[in-house]
Amino acid sequence: MEGQVDAVLLGASFFAIGYTSTCPGSLIVEETEVLGNDFEGCLRASGPDADAASDRDNLDFRRFLRGKGVLSDSGCVDIPSLATVVCAYVREKRIPVLLDAFLLSAEKREDGYRLSIFTNDGIHMIRTRELIDTTALRVSQRDNLVVRAKYLYALCYRPAADFTARLRAVCPACEFSRGFFQDEWIVRFPFDGSAALPTARQAVYDWWRRAFPLGEALIDGMSFDFDVDAVGGTRPDFCRWVPHHRHAGPVEAFTDGCLAAGGKGPESNAVL
Amino acid sequence: MRYYELIEGKSRSTEIGAVAFSQEFGLIVSGLGSAGTFCALAAAQEGLTVCGLERGSCCGGMSVQGVVNGYYNGYPGGLFEEVDSEANKAVGTVYRSFFNHPDAKKRVMEQKLISAGVGVHYHSVVIGIYAEERQITGVRVLTEGKIRDIGCRFLSDSTSNGYVLRLLGIAGSVGRPTDGRTQPFSSVRVFRRPDGKLGRTNHDSGYIDQYRPRSFSESVIEANASHAEVGLNDRRRERFLFLAPQIGIREGMVFEGEDRLTLEDVLYEKECARTLVCAYSDIDKHGDDYAFDSALYQEWRVANNLSTITFKIRVPMGAIVPKGWKGLASVSRCLSVGNYVSSAVRMNRDMYRLGEASGVAIAMAVKSGRGLRDIDYPAFLKAVRKRGCFDPRLAELRGFVGADGGFTPVAWLTDIREVRRQLSGDCPGVAFWSCRRLGLPAVRNDLVRMMSQVQDAELRLNAAVALGNLGDDTCLPVLREIVCNRSEYHYLDCRRSNQMRSVIAIYLCGRFGDAEIVPELLEILKPQEYGRRMYHVYTKPSYQLSITENFNSVYYQHLSFAIVALATIARKHPAIQNRIAAALQEAVRTDDYIGRITADRRMNSPNYRIAANLRTYIGNFLGKEL
């Protein structure tokens, strides 16, 4: 039996969550068990971004974040804590999400798209009027995609005073951002588009050891996966692609999603 | 050649002729979790070409992605100790202090796999399987967004949930026989403590069904959302850092294998002719709703209060081999085992060693062209013993493991004087089970005499429980007395999850089908029962009695066991069936009973679901939806 939804959003990004919170007949299809992978899953740093869009579209979301203490008065978002807060938001809004779900194929038809999705229960077919790909790797059509860069992030707390200089001495291309709390830092390590995760993780480890041989700075945690910056794709008109690098922060991405969904059709229920 | 795939939960196969594989491997491991990683590593070290496929973005499974990084059961020994040792060298120098820091451990595991020549492919999932005459020949995999066909001589389903076996239509059962429920799953959060070290905590999160995608997704989101309710970033306590990107599922399908390891085999310590590996654990079943568990498990956990005795468990070679298939094994906690056994063979360290021993066995099978059960077993034993992964603690057969990890051996009793001594105290569990092993004829007269010792109240009551365990109904008057004088009193055999004596008495009365206890059990169903002081003694969580926040376990256990006992008695006594049925229906007519069990009113919360499941049970008993 084929499921039918108004819109399928590939990737549980903040854009996708914003979109589906506004357009209830849509469904998010996510490969992992993590929501908001585009920021908190990869620990991607975010500067003040909450003022980036109109109050009307994101007021509810901002109130929710503020209520949980993860949005500061200056508009900064506590990226690590979003991991649980975004789940609470999705739960409260009853946003339909399929986790552990991989897109096998997407076929464009006159009336929309026919998708083949692989889940823990095997292959399911879903028909949808609209398809929006919010994955960094453009899973809807990867052919000829050019991955320009990949990044890993490390979160650390109260490192040595000369910490940035010491890391730059061993990895000149790394970048630093202040974390949500005082004395927290997020370090961004860039890699080329062909890098593999084991190699990149080993490189971060080697750089860190060389920079801090006596443990003068410690990694609290690292991104689970690469933050990917990609462009291209064979058929640009196949479906809309909203890679997350378009957005400076999760609230901006969420708001963009709300705006994109504005004026969508009646509710329908995803069937799976 | 046939191609197998799973469409909406149903396996389908088609004859497809010859297939040109893009690559060929000796072994493909689907799922680089705890067992899969070490299976791949050992097989590569033993000379196979190995391809490792993992749907996530790192290897290590629950101990890494799931951040269940500590150990409390399972033997040390084998390759994983090398990994842990190397990973922990970087803790405190590169990574913040945290035992087996997941970032440290995944790096070491990855480097070991790559050094051994294992091809490591993340974001990869097996979507179809090729087989010729039930001999696996290859897989179709979605990897990095591309679909590829890869050949292999052997395939290991190390997904932990039998996802690959399901593609082949290999039948399995899920959950306990009474209601199909599996153990609670867990969601883990990691935080930085004020002392600068990292800590973790897991939320046991109720029932989950990983084979129903929508309900699975809702359960995961619900569990991960629950951490937002605990006061994020209270600076005095913790700085929230991340949630484990993999949810902790404790139980999935079990399948029919060439050998089967049952709960009876474990509890009666059966020897095994061709052991793959020795695990070491208690029957570590989580969840409070054991009123609905199977008879043998209830006898062990409830009536004998021995839930934390750890056993040496001999896992037979054929328990990883799906019946009738060649070139296929399930190397994970998804095994050919009876209900509840998977709870005892899923510990991190045992899974590492099971993976390693399986990798050795698979390498021998592939190189010799034999089936796994037909490999040269003495040569296998020699190899795994040399690696230290087979049975690292030969002398430890059974015992209690303390909170500090200390081991206290347990010897079953044969001397009735020692039985009597232990029945006089508050740790009578070993004496109960020893009586069972000795058999009713050998102990009956002594137990009846002990039950008449009015001057020793503990001995009298515990002797009645011992007789009840053995199915001798002369104990019923004393058991009824325990029920009527019910209290929160509990035994102390175990470091956690001890049983209350009055709950045991309710259970035994139910098992006897005792109609005389019915009026007292009906009292337990009434709202005014909750006014008893015994239900309000514990105001804080208690590990010893398994009391958690927001859940009145003393009340729940009495109520749930009373419900099950009444249903059992009703089946045996048709004359009082209607009266019992009416009382059961009335007990759950409104949600008031749920409010007495838990203050948590969210319908998706684990506590609420467990409480609500009582209504489901009664509905099933009555044959109608309530």
C-alpha cells in the first residue's frame, strides 16, 4: 500500500521542522535517529541568529526555546542542548518524522513524486505532491554533486589561555567560535571534500595531541558526522534543495522553513 | 540465483539469474556495532577479506554511539581490552575525563579495523540479499547514496535486530509470550559535571517496537525529548552536552537457529558440546511489569528473588546460525535463544567477545568450506583461548556481583540445616532455589516443620514461600496471611530490584488458583487500598527495591500481581468468573488508577504506558477493548 502525503522533507533539518510545523500534511524522512542534525548533530556553531526573521513566523519556536533556556536575550542558541529541546518541540507539535529511513529512489511524475523509502520494516512507497531535499549531500540526486569541503567540530571548555594559537600552529585552517556559555569554545576543523570520517577523526586527534601534549585543553565532544558543504547535482529542477549552509543558525533555518510552507494545502496524514 | 528483499514487512524473493558483483569479499558484516566490529576485526586478522557496513557514522554500536560506555556484567578478555586500554590513554589528555570516551573509542576501533584491512563503509545499509540454494552469495547495499551489488562467501547480520535476517524471511518472535512487549529502551544524555568530568544518565523509556517505523520514530523522539524536562544546564549540576545518537534497544527478535539456548538451560546451568563463547550475566531484564512475564522467569525473579545472580552462560555455536541457511550468521544480541536469555547475553563485553569468537569461527568456516557447526572445534577452541576471548574466568560459575563489582560465589545448598538458617533471614533466595533443586520429596517434611515454628516468624513465613515455590498447597493458609498482612517488606538478596514478600504471596496464591484469597485481592483493586501507609513509605527512589521517581512501585506491584492472580483464579473457577471480571473492569474504568501509580500524565511517557498496560491486559482477559 502506498502512503500519500502533501510534502516530504528529506532530512530532519531545522528548515524541515519549520516547514512541517506550518504544513501539517507533510512528513520528514531522516536517515539517523537525530533531529536537527544540521546544527546540533554536527555541533555546528551558531552566532546570534534569532532576530534574522520576522517575529510572526518564528515567535512560537523562539518562545519554546526561551522557555527551555536555550535561547539567550541576545539571540544566541545553545546548540548542544537543542538535541533534546528540538525533540520536545517536535513531540509537542506532533510533527510526523520517520527515523532510520533511507531514500532509495525518487521518481518525478505529473502529479508530484513517487518515493521508495527503506526503513526498519523494509521498502515503503510514498507519493507526495512536493519534495524538498534539506540534506547536505542532496540525497534526492547525488550524481555530479561536488563536495567543496567537510568539517568536524570539537567542543571544549576552559582551555589553556593560548589555546587558539597552539591549535593554529598545528592546523592553520581551523576556526574558533565562542560557545553558548562563558569559557566554551567550538573549534571547526576543515577537510577536503573527499575526506573519510576515520581519517578526519585521526587527524583531529593528532593535531590536538601535538598542540596540547600535556592535556592543556580537552575535547568534551565532537560532531557525530561531517558538516558538508556541497554544490551541484545533475538535475537542478528535479526538486527544491535547501542545503543547510544557506542558514546561519537554527532559528533562521526554522523560520525559512515556515515561510516556505506558508499557504500550503489541507492537512493529510502520512501513512506508513 | 534468488534475490530477497523486504517490502512493507514482508519478505519477497525472485529468481534473477546470474549477477555481476562489483566486488567480492570473504565476509560482509552488516552493522559495525559491539559484536560486528570485533567480528570484522577478528575475521580480518584470521585472513579473510572483510567489508564492514554501518548505517551510522561510526563503529562501536551501543558502547560508542549509544554511550553505554561502562561495564557491569560480562567478562573481560580478548581484543576489546586492547581497544579500551588505548582509548583510555587519550582520556584526560585529548578527551575530557570519561571512561571509554566515545570519541576516543571510535577512533581506536576505526584505526584497528583499517589496519587489519577491513573496508569500513558508513551510511550504508543492506537492502537486499542474493542467495543460491540457501547459500548466501552477496548483498545489495545502499552506500553513500549509491546502490551496489557486492559478493561474499559469508554474511554476518550484526544489526542486533535481525534486519538482514528479515530480508530473507527468517521468522522470529519478538517480546514475551504474554503480551509481546519487549524490555524498556533507553535514551542517554551526556553532560559535563561541575568537577570537570563528563557524566551520563539514561532514561529507561518504556516499550518500543523497532519493526514499526512510525511508532519507533515516535518512541525515540519521546524518549529523547524527556531530557528537556529535567532542568537543562543547571550550573550546579551539569552542562548538557549531547544525546547519544543511537537509541538503546535492549531486545529484538529471536530466531530459530541450528541450536537454541533456553532460559531453562541457563538457570539449570546446562553444559554445551560446541560452545562459541561464554557470557556472564544475570537475566538483566529491565522494566517493572514482571507480573506479565513468563512462568519460569517469574519463578526465578519474583518467587525466588534471585534476579541479580550472574551465571556463566555457554552460548552454543549453532545459536548464531539461522536454521537451513549457509554462509550466514547473526552475530549480535539477536540470537537463537529462548525468551529472556537475550537479556543475559547482550552485555557490551560479552558482545565484543561473541563478535571476536564468531569472527574466528567464520574465518575457519570460509577457509575450510564447511558450515559453522562443522569447523574443526578443537582448533577453534585453541584459537579463541589464545586470544583470551572464550572463557576468561573458568572458575566463576555463578555468584552475586556487588555494586562495587566484587564477586561473591553462590553455592547451591544441600544441607537442610543451612537451608533453615537462610530461611530465617531476609536473604532466603538461594535457599528457595536450592529447595527447588533438591526437589519436594527431599525437603517437604522439613519445610512443613519450619512453617509451624511460630516463635520464628521469618522462618515460618519463608518456609511457606519455599513450599509455595515447590507447588505444595499446605502453605496456602500462611500465604493468605501474608497477603492479608501485606506490607512493603522486601527481601535483600539482590543489590537491586528485590521482591516484596506479600507480592510473592499474591503471585503464589494466583498460581495455585486459590479461590479463598479472592476477597482480599479484590480489596487491592479498590481505590481505598491506596490509603494504606505501606504505599507511601518510599518517597525517594530506592535502588534496592527498584523505586523510581514518579512511579509508585509498591502500589503497582501489588496491583498488577493482584490483577494477574485474579485472572488466573477466574480461569480455574468459572463460578466466580463474572464477579472477578466485573471487579477488574471497574478497577480500570477510569484513569484514576493510573494517577495512583504515576504522577506522569503524558500518555506517551513510559510510566503512563506501563500503567495503562494494565487496562490492556484486563481488556485481553475480558476479550474486549476497554
